[in-house]
Amino acid sequence: MSLFHTILSQLQDKIAKESTSNETMARIISDVVRTTINPDQLTVKDTVLRIKAAPTLKMAITLQKQKILQQLQAEGFNIQTIQ
């Protein structure tokens, strides 16, 4: 049972960290674009941030892409591309 609890604890820590990261990234993007981004709309794989949003919102994000990337990197996120 100890091994199970260890694995479960590590999994919970990873989920909590990912949730906090998504909330922080959503806040940064929301501040730059001046609209609300839900953390559930964000997924990160390697150095790519994918945003599931309406086309008009994606265009606004694309126009501010460099500023968003700079702020994300300043917060310590290793994001190189936004899609």
C-alpha cells in the first residue's frame, strides 16, 4: 500500500502544479489580450502552448503573440510557440 500512496501523492502533486501553471498562463494572456481566458482552454506539450478558443480571440492572441511569449518566459515558462 505504501507504493500506491507514493504514486498517488506524486500524481496529485503533478496535477496541482499543472493546474496552477495553466491558471497563471491564462491570467497573463487575459491581461495582454484584455479578455477572459479559461485555464481549461490551454494545453502545453513540450514548448508549444495550444489555445482552444474562438477564431476572433485566436487572432487577438496572434497579434499580441510576442508580448505574451515575453511575459510567459519572464514568469519562468519555457513556451516558444503559441498555436
